Amino acid sequence: MKKYKVGILGATGMVGQRFVTLLVGHPWFEIAALAASARSAGKSYGEAVAGRWKLEGPMPEAVAAMPVADVQDIDTIAAQVDFVFSAVDMKKDEIRAVEEAYAKREIPVVSNNSAHRWTPDVPMVIPEINADHYAVIGAQKKRLGTKRGFVAVKPNCSIQSYTPALAAWLEFEPTEVIVSTYQAISGAGKNFETWPEMAGNIIPYIGGEEEKSEQEPLKVFGRVAGDHIEKADGMVITSQCIRVPVLDGHTAAVFVKFRKHPTKDELVGALRNYSGEPQTLKLPSAPAQFIQYLEDDDRPQVAKDVGFENGMGISIGRLREDRVYDWKFVGLSHNTLRGAAGGGVEAAEYLCAKGYIEPKEA
């Protein structure tokens, strides 16, 4: 199989670094271009991230000597790649502009950024849950005037610790959800070395996060309505989002009210049996088991469970009846793997497998 040539926009940041580690040696994808801000342009990747490598493992040697381009040098990068991953750190209007500029150069963009999540014809997808939303890409191409260029995004990292459980339970019609998320510092692009004041600390505010937690699942559970995605109705979510002294792993404490009346066995069975097209297609990054249910009262734990299925699986536990709501549970996801770069890579694999992204030569 000839590999797709891919670029990484924002390659020097934490999510960009995670993209690098996931794509070196990937069976389908080959890194052909690395791009970042003008201050990194012209340097080798090793020079650009010197003293700024934020992941626990070392920087892959395979990319150390690769040149870093200016993310705004769109024509040069577009000539080298079949599609790009976007993890740029810019203002939202700038992100929207640069991602659409790549799309208009006929380069598909798989974005980790939030800037296009509410663009009506941009699909926001967790591939196991709502891959059918990619059908709206045709309408987006018509708007952009492109033949192969488009933008597709993945949702906020924190919603992936509880939205998969709700997806598994849609048949029971959840109507009200209360969620509190306890979010790792890598979700802010930092580690304890760069954010030492987080050690032993909790910050009860993450800017913009609560709106994302309450609204993004409704788009995920929505439907394609002609030239746009229509949000789901019938479910209300309210949330609080808290930063906690954990490096990787977002935990959610969730209360759910259902229109129907499922038993615990039905809910647990639905979790364990839930899967999607990525599992059927056996995509390289897809977990064999999307959701695991843990019986022990003290699980899921970040220390024991965040790496489930190479960080691409979701862990659910402590499911029990509630005196005010119907049921409550605790969820856990890896925020930079399933929640960010890993989810983006799986999305790109799906888009390639289903023909939304094709090599330029095709």
C-alpha cells in the first residue's frame, strides 16, 4: 500500500508533538511536511522543539532533521502533501481562515482545533459514534468550491470521557445529564515542568470548557440535514469543568435521567457491546474494544486505566442508581490520545478508508 503523504500544522506544540509520535511508523501515513509559526520556520524540527518537548518519551529521531515550514506558506506545504492534520495555536478567526485556505488549495484538513466545530457544514466526529456526519462534506465542498479540499474536526477532549457512554445508551433516551469533568494539565498543552503551580492544586475554572461540554455532545448526536448538521434535541446537559494535578487523563462524574427505565445489566451490556465502523474496518488506530466497564468500586483510575487500548479506549465504572437522577457513573479517557491527536488520526484513517480522502495521484 502506498502511504498517504501528510503534513502537521502546529507540529511544535503538545498536540502536534503527539501527532508526530503517532505518525512516525504509521502503516498508512508518512510525514511529508511539518509546519509551525514563523519563529520556528527554517529550523530543523529538533531545533524548533529543543527544550520544549513535552511528552514523556523522546522525540523520534526520524523527524529531528526535518525542516519546519511556516504554516502560512500554504502553497509550498500543499504541494508536498495529500492532507494535513491541524493543531495550530492561533486565535479562532485565524484558525478558521488558515484551515479554509488549505481546503481551498484542495488539501483536506483533519483538525484538532475548536474553531470550526460550529461551522454548520463541518462534521465534528467521534468515528465510533457519528461517522455518518461525514456525508455533509459534499455540501461543504460545494460552498468552498473545491473538488477534494474540506475541513473535518474532532470534538473537545473532555467530552470523550462520557459521550461514548451516552451514545451506547441512546436507545434508553437520556434526557438530562449533569457532568463534572476533572481535567489533566496536558489538556492545556502543559506538563508539571511548565506548570509547576498545578502540583497539589485544583483550579475550578477552564475557560470556555463548560459550554463545549454542554453543547458539543448535542452536535455529535445530531443528524445531517441537507447542507448542515442539526443538533439533537431532547437532551439537556449541564456541566462544571475543573483542572486537576494529573498529567494525562480526563475523568467525568456523571448523573443521567432516562425517559425509559433501563436496568443496570442492560446499561452495562450496552457499554460492553458498543462498537462502530472503525472496529468493523479494523482501522490501525481503532481500539478492538471501544468501551470497557470496570466492576471494582475504585475504578476507573488514571494510574491504572488511562492507557486502555493504547489510550484509545474509554473506561466506565461506578454505575449505580441515584436518589435524584436515575443512574450515575464515572468515565475516563486519555485526553491527548483518544481526545486529541489519536482521535484525529483515527478520523483520518476512516476518511481514507471510505474514500473521502484520496491520494492526489488517484
